[in-house]
Amino acid sequence: MGGWDDLYPLPVLPSWVPGAAAGVASLHLIQKLLFPYFWADLRYLLKVLVYGLRAEMYRLQGRIVTVLDKFVKLAEKQPHKPFLIYEGKVHTYRDVDRRSNRVAQVFLHHGALKKGDTVALLMGNEPDFIHVWFGLAKLGCVVAFLNFNVRSRSLLHCVSSCEPKILVVGADLLGTLEEILPNLQKDISVWIMTKDSTFPSVHTLLDKIEAASEDPVPVNRRSAKNLKSSVLYIFTSGTTGLPKAAVISHMQVLKGAAGLWAFGATAEDIIYITLPLYHSAASLLGIGGCIELGATCVLKKKFSASQFWSDCKKYNVTIIQYIGELCRYLCNQPVREGEKNHKVRLAVGNGVRSDVWREFLDRFGAVKICEFYGATEGNICFMNHTGKIGSVGRTNFFYKLFFPFDLIKYDFQKDEPIRNKHGWCEKVKKGEAGLLISKVNEKNPFFGYAGNKRHTDKKLFCGVFKKGDLYFNTGDLMVQDHENFLYFWDRTGDTFRWKGENVATTEVSDVIVMLDFIQEANVYGVSVPDHEGKAGMASLILKENTSLDLEQTYKQVVTYLPSYARPLFLRVQEKMEMTGTFKQQKFRLVDEGFNPSTITDSLYFLDNSKKAYVLLTKEVHEMILSGKMKL
């Protein structure tokens, strides 16, 4: 055997190799211990940089490429690929492109629309929502997405605030149109998605689409001069009052559309959209994200917990969108056999609680939850690219260079930021809750709201840390931990979140005080165990010599408020508590909640099964806490 060793001696490694190997192993161990998220952070930052550099290259070349431009290109490149699947019917990229051309042709010849005009869209989830949206965008119009849950006075306010030339209404929303038509501005032309109309002076659209040409309208109608020009209005409750039309630019649409790609989605993915298209999550992240990838989306008229997983299996869905409530609804469904037998790999959304997150993963399998944070009108976004349960995202030194933000101290009693003796705001320590503010600059602009400039100004803080600086107030309280993960803590001010929607307390109060027996209404949100967000509660002061008419109160909130904004609980008080600045005191009321065992005031509960407000007894309270009473 010794002869073989003499003929073929084993190679001797240089003396420095073991030392180098030990050094590399040590560095790897140190990185794992001290910087465990280094590679995940690096991959995410590189994606952000790549996307930003691509947009900058287009700009330097004098090319403005919008999401609509990308869609038209895809319709040429992959005409037969399914873009949209709705109730079993496949709509290819070419189908959607051609039908949206028809819509554009109709309004080009019948609508007298100029480039830059606004058209309001009141439609539910259906393919023609997208056809009308794209068709109007091809004419260079700004499209305002109206929330179909909003009714009466609030809806009229939404329409007037965006000053549309035309209002397009879906066939299933003619009842809503009938409510507002007598009070609608006479200079707004109304079009309905039907072939005939019983309304006077209302135009039909469906018959004209079917008769129109499929030829594209001139490209210069849709061409954008810069990425900061307005393309959409999406309504948000903001912090107070009636809904506000957030101005959405081409830049924001492009950023929203990149979300799925940033989380690792590809052209082979099939995205399931059950959220309403008027919501930025469905329209920008969902439809826009589908275009950015060149992928396919399955559109649902309305979310159904019982049909959710069967749809996912039927259409081979690989990506789902959610809000926190949606995940809870799925977890509350009866357990069925084969629940993990699906192809869903990513769930993208926001607002899911940690306990629901864990339960969702345990029950439905290895789905990567991609939680993110971002306000519709905001200039800051966080993405949880590591999958840390409960977190909305993660930050680091480099991220803050591109997207500067801070968490500042906040006075919960006065409902305003705390300023020191020099008049400057102060940052919170890690682990403390603070108000999230993001710097407004050339790279991260805030486009504000359509209509009232006062609403835009109210969302901005000046002179935060130094003279002349400008920050966007998100209205959200966040916590940053020692590993730089961010967690949503609460909403500030006169807004709370329920059923995935922002509820403006002043809007609800205005509706309640219209009742002739109500002197004053103080609306706030209260926590309910095992429910995301906060349920609406109204503290009421009755006018002298009157009594609470529960039947009239029920009729009022059902007629004038969307379902998510209706107060679930009523509390009748003798005197309204005020703050030192003469604002309604909510802090103690929120803390006391809706427990009849500790509250001596009369309490009532909105029982949807009885379609009435009923006395909130200890028994009813127990049923709510145990989950036996459906909210």
C-alpha cells in the first residue's frame, strides 16, 4: 500500500487554508448571530434599487412608461394568455385590451372628454370595472374609484369632491344611483352599464360598447408627461370627516404594482383577488401587480369564506390577497378534509394579528405570509420580507436613506405630537409606541387630496426636527423593536379600523345627530376579543324631554352608513365629557369598552339577526366575548 502513496502522493494544503476556512466559518457565525437578516435585507434592498434604477433609466431616456403602457405591450406580446378569470370565463390580455378600446371609442365619440378630465366609477368587482378603467385611462382621463358601500350624503360628497365630468354606474348599483340622482350636480353626465334605461337623462353604455370599434385610440391621448401626473383618485377616510379623494400619480401606481414582484411573484403565478377593486390593495397591488408580472388573476365578485379554498383549487391559485379580517374569517370556517391540498404559496396583505397568522399557517400549510404597511395616499411603505410573525416590515440604515421616516412621541390625551421646550418633536426609544411620520421630498412626494387643499395641509407637519422640514403624518402609531422590526400599534385621532376599512368618527356622528332626539354623539372604536380592528361605539346625549328611539336609530345608521361604519354599541350618557381644548373626551370611554357589569349607563347592541338595536345585557355581552354572537 505504501507504494501507491509514493507514486501518487496526497496533495498538501497550503498552511493558510485552514486558517482562512476557520475565519470564513467564524464570520458566517458572527453574521448569523449579530446580523441574522443581512442577506434577506440585502436581497430586498437590491430589488428596490433595481426597480428604482429602471425607472430612472426610462426618465433619462425621455421615456415615461406607465402600468397601462406595460399592459398594452403585454397584449401584443402574449395576446392569448389569460389576464382575467371571472366566474369561470377567461378574458385574455387581447380580450381586455380590445374591450377597453371599445370603451375608449364610446367616450371619445359620445362623451366629449378631454385629456385630464375626471370620470367617477361606481361599480362592483366585475371585468367591466377593469375595461372601463383602462378605456378611460387610454383617453388620458383621471378615474375616481367610488366605494360602493358608501351611500346617500357621503356618496354625493365623494362625487362632488373629485369634480367628474361623467359618472359611470354598474348595473347592480342602480338602486344606489336612484338615491343620489335627484341631488346630483346637473353638469355631471351619468352613464349606466345597461342596454336600456328608465332614468331620465341617463345614458346607456353596454349597447354602445358592443357597437363600438376595437381599434385603439391615438397613443398621445394616454401618454404621460411625467410620472407625478395624476391618474386615479382613491377614496380614504383619512383622519377626520367624510371620505377624501387621495390623488394617485403614475409613480404611485408603478410602486404599488411592484409589490408582488418584490415579494417574489413571477409571470407563472395566478393571483386571487377577492378584495373590492375600489381599494388600492386590489387595484394597484392586485391588478397592477398582475400586469407588472405578466401574470393571471382570478377576480371574485365578493369574498366568500366558504368558497375560498375551493376556488383556489379550481383555478390553481398560487397567490392570495388578504386583509386581517379575511384570514380570521377563513380560520373561523369549519375544518374540512384536505385544507392543505392547494398550490397557494404567498399571501400578500396587511392587518393580520399574530395569533391568526399562526393559526392560518398551522391550518392551511406552508403559505408565506407577506405582510406590508402602506397608506393609500402615503409616501412610505414597509414590507415584511423575512416572514417575522406580527411585523409589518423591517427597516435598516440603508432603507432609511431612501425612505426617511421617524417615530415621534405622541400625547394620547391631547391627541397631538409632543414638542419639547424648543418646539421640536422628539423620537421615541426602541420598544416604545410613536407616531409614524415620513419625510416629504423630491423622491418621496405627498400628492394630497383632490378638492379641499385644507385636507392636504392637515396631513403635513412642518418644523418637526428643524426649521423648514416637512413630514407626512400617517396617523398610525407604530413600535420598532431592537431588531428593527416594525409593528402596527393603533390609529390616532378620530379614525379607527373595522372590517378592513377606516371609519371616520365625525362622519358617523354627523349621521346620528340628524335624529331629532339626539343632542350630541361621540363615536369611537372599542376592542372586541378575537376581532381585528375596533368595533364602532357611540356615546349619546339625548335632547331634553326625549327618549331614545331604537327603531329610528337603526333605520338611520342602516340608511346612511356603510355596514362597517354602523356603531355596534350605543351608550346613553347624561353629560358629554370634554377635554381641556373642548374636544370630546374619548380616552376613558375607549378604555371602559362595552361591559354592562362595569358601566352603569344604558348600553345597546346592534343585533344584525334581529335587524335592531337591543339591550346589551350581561348574557349578550358573554355571547359576544365567546364568539357565539356574530358581529
